[in-house]
Amino acid sequence: MQVLTLGPSGTYSHRAAGAVADEGEIAFTESVTAIVESVAEGDYARGVVPVENSIEGSVTESLDAFAEYEVAVVREIITPIRHALLAQGEAFGTVASHAQALAQCRGYLEEHYPDVAPEAVASTARGVQRAREDADVAAIGHPANAEDGTLRVLAEDIQDRTSNATRFLVVAPVAERTEAGSKTSFIVYPNVDYPGLLLEMLEPFADRDINLTRVESRPSGERLGDYVFHIDIAAGLYEERTQEALSAIESIAEDGWVRRLGSYDSETVLY
């Protein structure tokens, strides 16, 4: 099964994809949107995309891609994040990594390397590549990236919180959407705006004792102040209470749309 994820080789997305496919079946791109688009168009059987970090919050590019392209969410992978500082030597003037990784280690960098310039790149692996090519550049990434001997691990577990973890979703072609699973994700575009709208959208779940695990709004792109809502619940689409709640939501959003991404189960993978 061919799986597309965020690359190049060595990213945390790559490690999460290892729970889905064998090494030889994993391909890379440097765009989260490209992952979702490629799966939607049938070019890959699966895509693995980061959607949320426990420190820095949502990966908005992933959320926007889910609203733009029709895919199914079939699995959730939670990966604890272990950041290390990697470099050729002790002295460097720049530290390169993905913007989320730099933010997750902001406290450590400000305390120990206040004069080093942060450089945001497309992925943690791209930062590692920069550090391998330039002795004046350090990287933030998984400590295993130093195993080839080109870099040294100067410090481990430099994330600001030890509970740091990233949530990945495995996406598949829309035809593989399932109602089986303990969690469900969906997107609502009400295409209306009035006082109490959000409360009306949440009440059908509260009334049926359905726990909302995430609610987030993103600009629709249609006009200023117009939003798309991303909602995750701790219930499966197979449950009658979920179907009833979503039916109520569809009535509220009758001038817009509701996209059911599907139900899925979650697992935690350690690397």
C-alpha cells in the first residue's frame, strides 16, 4: 500500500507513517495540502498528515486541506515528540527546523542559545539536511537523525513540555469512509451568521451526552467573518445518537454543507 507523508525521510510524519506501511511503500512531499490532494485524486492509497500538537495547537494547513478536498479519515496516530538539538559541533549561528518544532522548543532556545537565529524550513528533516550541509547550522529533530554520524546530539528532550505529542490522521479515498470507530471528525460550513449560531451547533451533542474533543473555526475564504467549523467527537457514526446530532446540524447548515470525514480508532505509537 503506497503512503504519502511529509518529507524528506526522517520527519516525525515519516515515523508515524511507519505504523501504516512498510518503509519501501512510503513516499514524501513537502506540502501537507499535496498529501490530501493526492489521496483525494487516487494517486496514493493513504496519506499521513499532522493535525494537532499538544503545545502549539492545530496544523491549520491540514484543516484547510480537509475542507478543500474530499477524503476519508480512517485512523488516528498519537506520537510523543522527542526533540533533540543536532549539529556538527558546539558552535553554530542558526538553528533550522519546522516552525512548529522551533515553537515547541522556544523556551530552551531562549535560555541556552539566545543569540542563535531560528530558521523555519519545510520539515524537521529538512532542518537536519541543512545541518549536515552547513557546520554553522544546528537542527531540531528526532535524535535518531544523528545515527549516521554526520551530526552530534548536543541535547535531548529539549521540548518545553515533556508531554509534547502530535496527533496524525490517516486519510484514504472518500470511498473508504467508515462509520465504525470510537471517534468521528466532520466539517460544518453553515453559510449563515447570527447570534447563538455556535451554541445551536453544539447543543445537539450536549443533549445526547456526546463529548466534543475539538471544535475549531477556520476562515472559509468566501468573505471576511465567514467560517468553517472543524469538529471532533468521542462517538462513532454507527451510533444512533451521532446520526441524530448530525441530522440536527445539517438542518442548521441547510444553506451550507456538512462533510463527514468518517469514524476511526486511535493508537499511540512510541519512537
